[in-house]
Amino acid sequence: MSKQAQHWEKTRNHLFVTLAIWFVFSIGIFFFGAEMEASNFRPLGYPLSYYMTCQGSLGIFVILIFWFANRQEKIDEEFGYTEREGD
Amino acid sequence: MIKGKFIDNLPKVYGIYTGGFLVFIILMAIAEQAGMSAKLIGIFFVAFTVFIYAFIGWLSRTMQADAYYVAGRQVPTVFNGMATAADWMSGASFVAMAGGIYFKGYGYMALLVGWTGGYVLVASLLAPYLRKFGCYTVPDFIGTRYGGNLARLSAVLVLTVASFTYVTAQINATGTIASVALDIPFGIAVYVGLASILMCSMLGGMRAVTWTQVAQYIVLIIAYLLPVFWISNKMGAGFFPHFMLADEVARIAELESQFGLGSVKNSAADLASVPKGLAGITKAHSEVNTTPWKFISLAVCMMAGTASLPHVMMRYFTTPSVKTARRSVGWSLFFIFLLYSSAPMLATLSKLSLMDPNLSTGIIGKSISDVQALDWYQNWNQANLMFVSDFNGNGTLELNEFFMGGKAVVLATPEIAGLPYVISGLVAAGGMAAAMSTADGLVLAISNALSHDIYYKIINPKAETAKRLIVARVLLFLIGFAGASIAALEIQGILGSVIWAFDFAMSGLFFPLVLGVWWKRANAQGAVAGMLLGLISGTAYLIWVRNGGAGFWGVTQLTFGIVGSLVSLVSMVIVSLITKAPDAATQRMVDEVRVPSGKTVLAKSH
């Protein structure tokens, strides 16, 4: 397999992991809105469903993007695809 | 004071700007104590900030194509994040979102999840690759990747439909704020708003819009957070509201049942006397919990729409590299998070201020004539955004006898909660900044697509730069004017039109953009089918449901993008597979795009 194909395969796998995490916190958990509402686990005292919609999921997305960017940079570096100044 | 290049001095320039703005707020507060009238303070806030933006717009004037279209591709990561946040957070986020949550509770909080989760898609599926492509506009990517004028034209069509729907809502928002703050009729105020928008973008295109958007972000975030913290502290709800409002959330539910939410209903005759567009402040919160699909489908549409809206995507064309484009998405979302996580807090505090009889600001249970004598009630009633009526004739204001427009929640809360008027002036300036920054981005996205993709690429490829940029500016003016004329008609509320825009963008552009990078086999015929059939089927579904159609799968007029994008995906895959695979040159181009290093696919200036 060529270097470029390997790079793309790693990039694609990284995408799938990222999208899986994204799916859980943007769609997955909201199938259980009623269960979350009734849950005894109440972060900062808020009902869990309320907390996830107004802070929880949002914060996770921010962290997820930075984590995604860091790991993608490492993948690019590994294959020597890092951009140089002035490119 | 400032030496060297502007770009190297950005932190200093915007630091001084922020300090100056804070000093201005303090001066206004002093002026208020000295007896300056509320009306004058409002005028000062709006006029002063708009003047600053126009000044930045004038300083950024340019006659170079790459400065006009992509700000010279040298906007640093964090500043591009701020500019994107301002570009993104519109009048809908600032003025209407807290209102939506306030009235409809949990169901509308799907907007918070959708409008943030979409950025994960932007970062992982699109932004870095489109940056590597080196295009000026989104149709530029579609036109070059798939080849052919038809693909380019279809992309321009979808872009125009989505962005134009969006921009009328923003001009509506600037008009609302200008009409309240400057005390002029709405029909005139929309043109005042338009003039301010054009001043920021006409001379300098993307470069001017970038630097005004950073300035607008600073104003809007101060204007949103300051009242939230202030009211929370004043009410004794906690010094850091985001972590400390659990008791208040519970208290609202308690008050709602105490005041007979759900058991007392207004008759149709009573409701007919309420001005159009206003709603009672309470609806049952639990309804949506029982139908997760309603929540999820709205979130999905907003996420896919985020990743297809051209005015957001084009912000990532302005960063110096692919790596910075990726990181910049993270910063954008961080800056958006600061405001979005505060919206539910503001809605909670605002609702409690009105409802809680233990607070001096509470009005439910007071006598109707007392409420009607309140200063702020009279102001907002005059603007057609508040209404009370003694339906049961007992002389006391009941929960079901108070009505409010969604737009008023953010704008009126500081007054309702008894904050000094200077804060209301600040909030008006913030709302103006939010609506203007988004309108700028949108008008620019449309006029750039028309001037670059239609005029330059299709009609007159030999046009000189100067001529292209003049055409771009004339189009900018015409589109803005058309947007204002439609906004003056007030066809749909701010939040409703914005949600439609996301559905339009998602119907036509989501899959053609994503598959352009991630599926090499996708070809021009497939992309054209995907864009046109997606847009047509989505629009047809919207019209059908609007005219009393039953719909299917629980897809409503707010989520018609689900139908549109599915049709788009299916038709794009089928048509691509039954027609010829893209040629070797196109395949090589896709390979190029997938590697971050090396030259962009399109030349630096084209």
C-alpha cells in the first residue's frame, strides 16, 4: 500500500472514532431523554437531561474537536505531511 | 503606539478596543446616574458601536481579489475562531434562542445541541479539506471538484436560497433592535440596519468582515454575559449562574404548578385579542421527553445544516494553513459555547424574575393596573412585544394573562430584573452586533458566489480584478436591499426563518460537499442530481406541510431537511454509479485534497 493510501486509511479510521463519539453525545443519549430526566445522577443538581443539553454535550464537543485536531496532526506528522511555513 | 504589521499586533489592537468599550460602558453608567434619559443611552450604545464597525470596515478597504474574497488567507487561529463565532451567532442565537427555550423549554434546547454538534462535522469532514482546496467560495469547490458549469450553478442556487432565507431573518433582527433602541418605526429601522451592514462589508469584502466580526464578537459576548451574572447575583441565585441555578430550575417547575399551568386554559375568543406573534410564557416542559424523535430530528437538521452553510464554511478559507483551519474550528466552538451555555441560564433567570412572587420584580399575582403602569411594560407594549389582559376579570394578573414576544426575552430582561438602563443599552448593542455580523457574512457569501462563480467563472472569465470587485460590490448592495425589502414584510419569525435556512442548506449541499471529499467515485451528474433533487424535494415537503399536509415520519416544517438530504444522498449515489466515473485528473485532485501539505489545488489568486 502506498504511503498516501496508508495515511488516508489512518485518517479515515480517526474520523470514524470521532464521529462515533459525536453520535453518542449528539443523538444517542437523547433517545433516553425521559430516563435521563428521572435519573438520580444530577450533575450540579440539574436534571441530567437538562444538564446535557445546556452544558454537558456542548463541552464534550469542544474537547472532542481539539482532541481530533491534535491526533490528526500527529497522523500527518507520522507520514511527513506536515505543512511548512510559506506553503 | 502600534508598530509593524497589523496581523502581528492583533492582541494589542483588540485589547485596546475591549478596554475602550468597557470605559464607554462606565461612562454611560455615570451619565445615567447624572440623569441622561434612557432613550439617549440606547441611541448612544447602538450608534457608537455601529460607527466603530463602519470605521473598521473603512480601514480594511481593498482592491485585491484574495483580500476581498478570503481576507488574504492570514487570519490567525484564535481570531478566526472569534470571527466565526460572531458570524455564526446571529440575531437568532442572541435575541431569539433564549426566548425559544423560555417558551418551549426542553424541546428547543435541541437547538443548543444541534448548533454546536455540527462543528464536529465541520472540523472532521469538511473544513481542513476545503481549505486545502484553496477555493474562494463553496460553489468554487463544487464547480472545480465535479467540473462543469451546471454543478457550479446548482451550488450557487442552493447557497442563495439558504443564505437569503437566513439573511432576511437577520435584517429583521437588526430592524427590531434599531426600532426599539432608536425609537423609529420598524419599516424604516430595517433600512437603517441594512445601511450599517453594508458599511462593514462593501469596501473590504471578507477582510473587512473578518475584522469587524472580531470586534462584534467582543461586544456581543460582554453584552450577553454581564446581565446573566448580574441578575444571578442580584437575585441571590449564585455568583456563577452556570453552576448554581439548579434550585431556580426546580423553583420554576414548582411555581408553574402552583399557578395552575396546564389546568387553566384561555378561550379562543380571549386569545384572539392577543397581538400576533406573542405567546404565554409557560408551556409544559415534559412533552418532548416522551417523543425523543422530535428532539433528535431537530438536532440532526441543525448539525447537518451547520456543515452545509456556506457563510460558515468560507470563514475557514481565511486561515493560513490546513492545520490552523482545523484548530480554528475548535476555537470557534469554544467561543460559541460561552454564549450558548448561558442562554438557558438567562431564560431561567428571566422567567423567575417575572414569576416569583417573593421577588420584587415578580408580576404574576399583582394587580393588572400596577403592571400596566410599569415603565418597561409600557415600552415593550408599545413595541408590540408585550401584552396583558384581564381575561377572568378579577383584576389580578394570572399566569395565563401575560403574553410576550420571543424577541423580548433577551432584550427586555435587564429592565424586568430591575438593572440600570445602561445594561439594556448594552444588550441592544450586543443584539445589533450579533445580527449585523451574521448578515454581513451571509450577504457576502451570496454576492461572492454570484460575482465569482457566475460572473467571473461563467459569464466573463477575462474580467480584470477591478471590474470583478466592482461587480461584487454592486451585487452586495442589491442583495442587501432585496433582503431588507423582504424583511420589512415580516413573513416568518426570526427563529423560524433561521431554522428553514439550515434545512435548505442541508437538503442541497450536505452530501455533495461531504462526498466530494470522502467518495472519489462521486461525479458531476451525481452531484447535480443530489443538489437539485435534494433542494426540490425539501422545498416541496415544506410547502406541502405548510399547506396542511400531514407529513410522514414525524418530520415537521422545521425538520424538512431530513427528507431533502435523504433524497439528495440516494439520488447522488444512484446517478453517480450509473454514469461514468470521474476522470483520472479529478481523482488525482481528490488525492491532493486529502494530503494537508503541499500547494493548494486552486492557485493562490484565481
